[in-house]
Amino acid sequence: MAKGKILMVEDDASLAFVIKDNLCLHKYEVEHCDNGQDALEAFAKESFDLCLLDVMLPKMDGFALAENIRSNNNKVPILFLTAKAMQEDRLEGFKRGGDDYITKPFSMEELVFRIEVFLRRTGKQDSIQQEYQIGEYTFNYEDLSLSHNSEKKHLTQKEAQILKFLCNNKNRVVKREEILIEVWGEDDYFLGRSLDVFISKLRKYLSKDERVNIFNRHGVGFEFIIEDQ
């Protein structure tokens, strides 16, 4: 039985063969597409547990593909495969809906590890608190939703993981490295810059209730304040 079904989008035929072969050896089912348009059509027809996207793709680049996937599905993890090392490119990936990235060249061991981490975290093994009241908002971690009155916002997996961590540590200062290790599994400078992108998004989502704030604590981290709770 397959451990999960992965949509892999990579236009380098040799690299795609190596990745698919290794993932199949680790008991994953892999659907390979060599361009963004075919991948989007495949995603519309089938159900996937994770998307593995190259950035530089013909017909539709990985950023645009991720954005299209996110417009239809906020839960599926998106992992970018990229040869680009510029910080701006990494941040762009997160802004477009990506959850993580791995920079070429990479080891297959690292790729498999990253995939397994994502699939564990999106599984049903988490039996602890799933719903949180955040001022006027209701946050449901299981279905990745943030509700305010009659409006419901669907979060990405990473947005939900960060918000859940903040909820579990509300009204206290948490170090940046605490969040990074909990959510990404490592403390890295570029991941720290990416964390800022996610925090900005969460502030925007929670802006309708003035009692809810995520404060920067310079040189330390963040403090999630929920007044009257």
C-alpha cells in the first residue's frame, strides 16, 4: 500500500526519473508532469497528498501553478524544488502558497525526510485540541479554517501550524527559533524571513478584532495577545 500520492512537476527528465524512482522505492505513488499546465489539469482530475513543484517550468511556472492549486485546495502541502538561491524567490514561493522549499542540488535522503515530515503533520495522528476561540474568531485546525461571524477563511497547512503554535502559547513571548523548530523542524535564517511573511498574513486575517494582536518583540520573537481571554 502506498504511503501517499505525490504530484511531481519537473521538466528535467533525468532528475525527474531519479526522484520518481527513489520515491517509489520509499513506497510513494508518484504522478509526474513536465510542465505546469499538464500538472494543473492532473491536479483537477486526481487527489494528491503532496505537490512537489519545480519553479522554472514550461507553459506555467511553479509559482503560478502553486497559486492555481491554492485557489482550489488549501490543505495539500506544496514543496518547491528550486535552483534559485535568492531570498526573494523563496519568499515569493511562500507568498504564492508554498509550504517549504528545497534547493538544488539536494540529497534524496533530505527530500524524503521533508516529505515524510509534511505527511505526518497533515495526518490524523494529532488528537489534541483542534478548535480555538481567538476573540471573535473561531480557528479549527483540523479543517484549516478561521471563521469570523459568517465569513470563513481557509488557511494553508503552514499558516494553520503557526497559528496553532501561537494559540498554544498565547500571552507569552515565544522565540523565533521555537516556532521554526516546531513548524519547519529547523532554525534557519531564510526560514526566519519566511516566517515573517506568514506572520504578516496572519495579522491581516485577524485584523477585524482589535483585541487580537501578534506583536514583534525585537531581537526575541513574537507575542500573541488575546485580550479578555
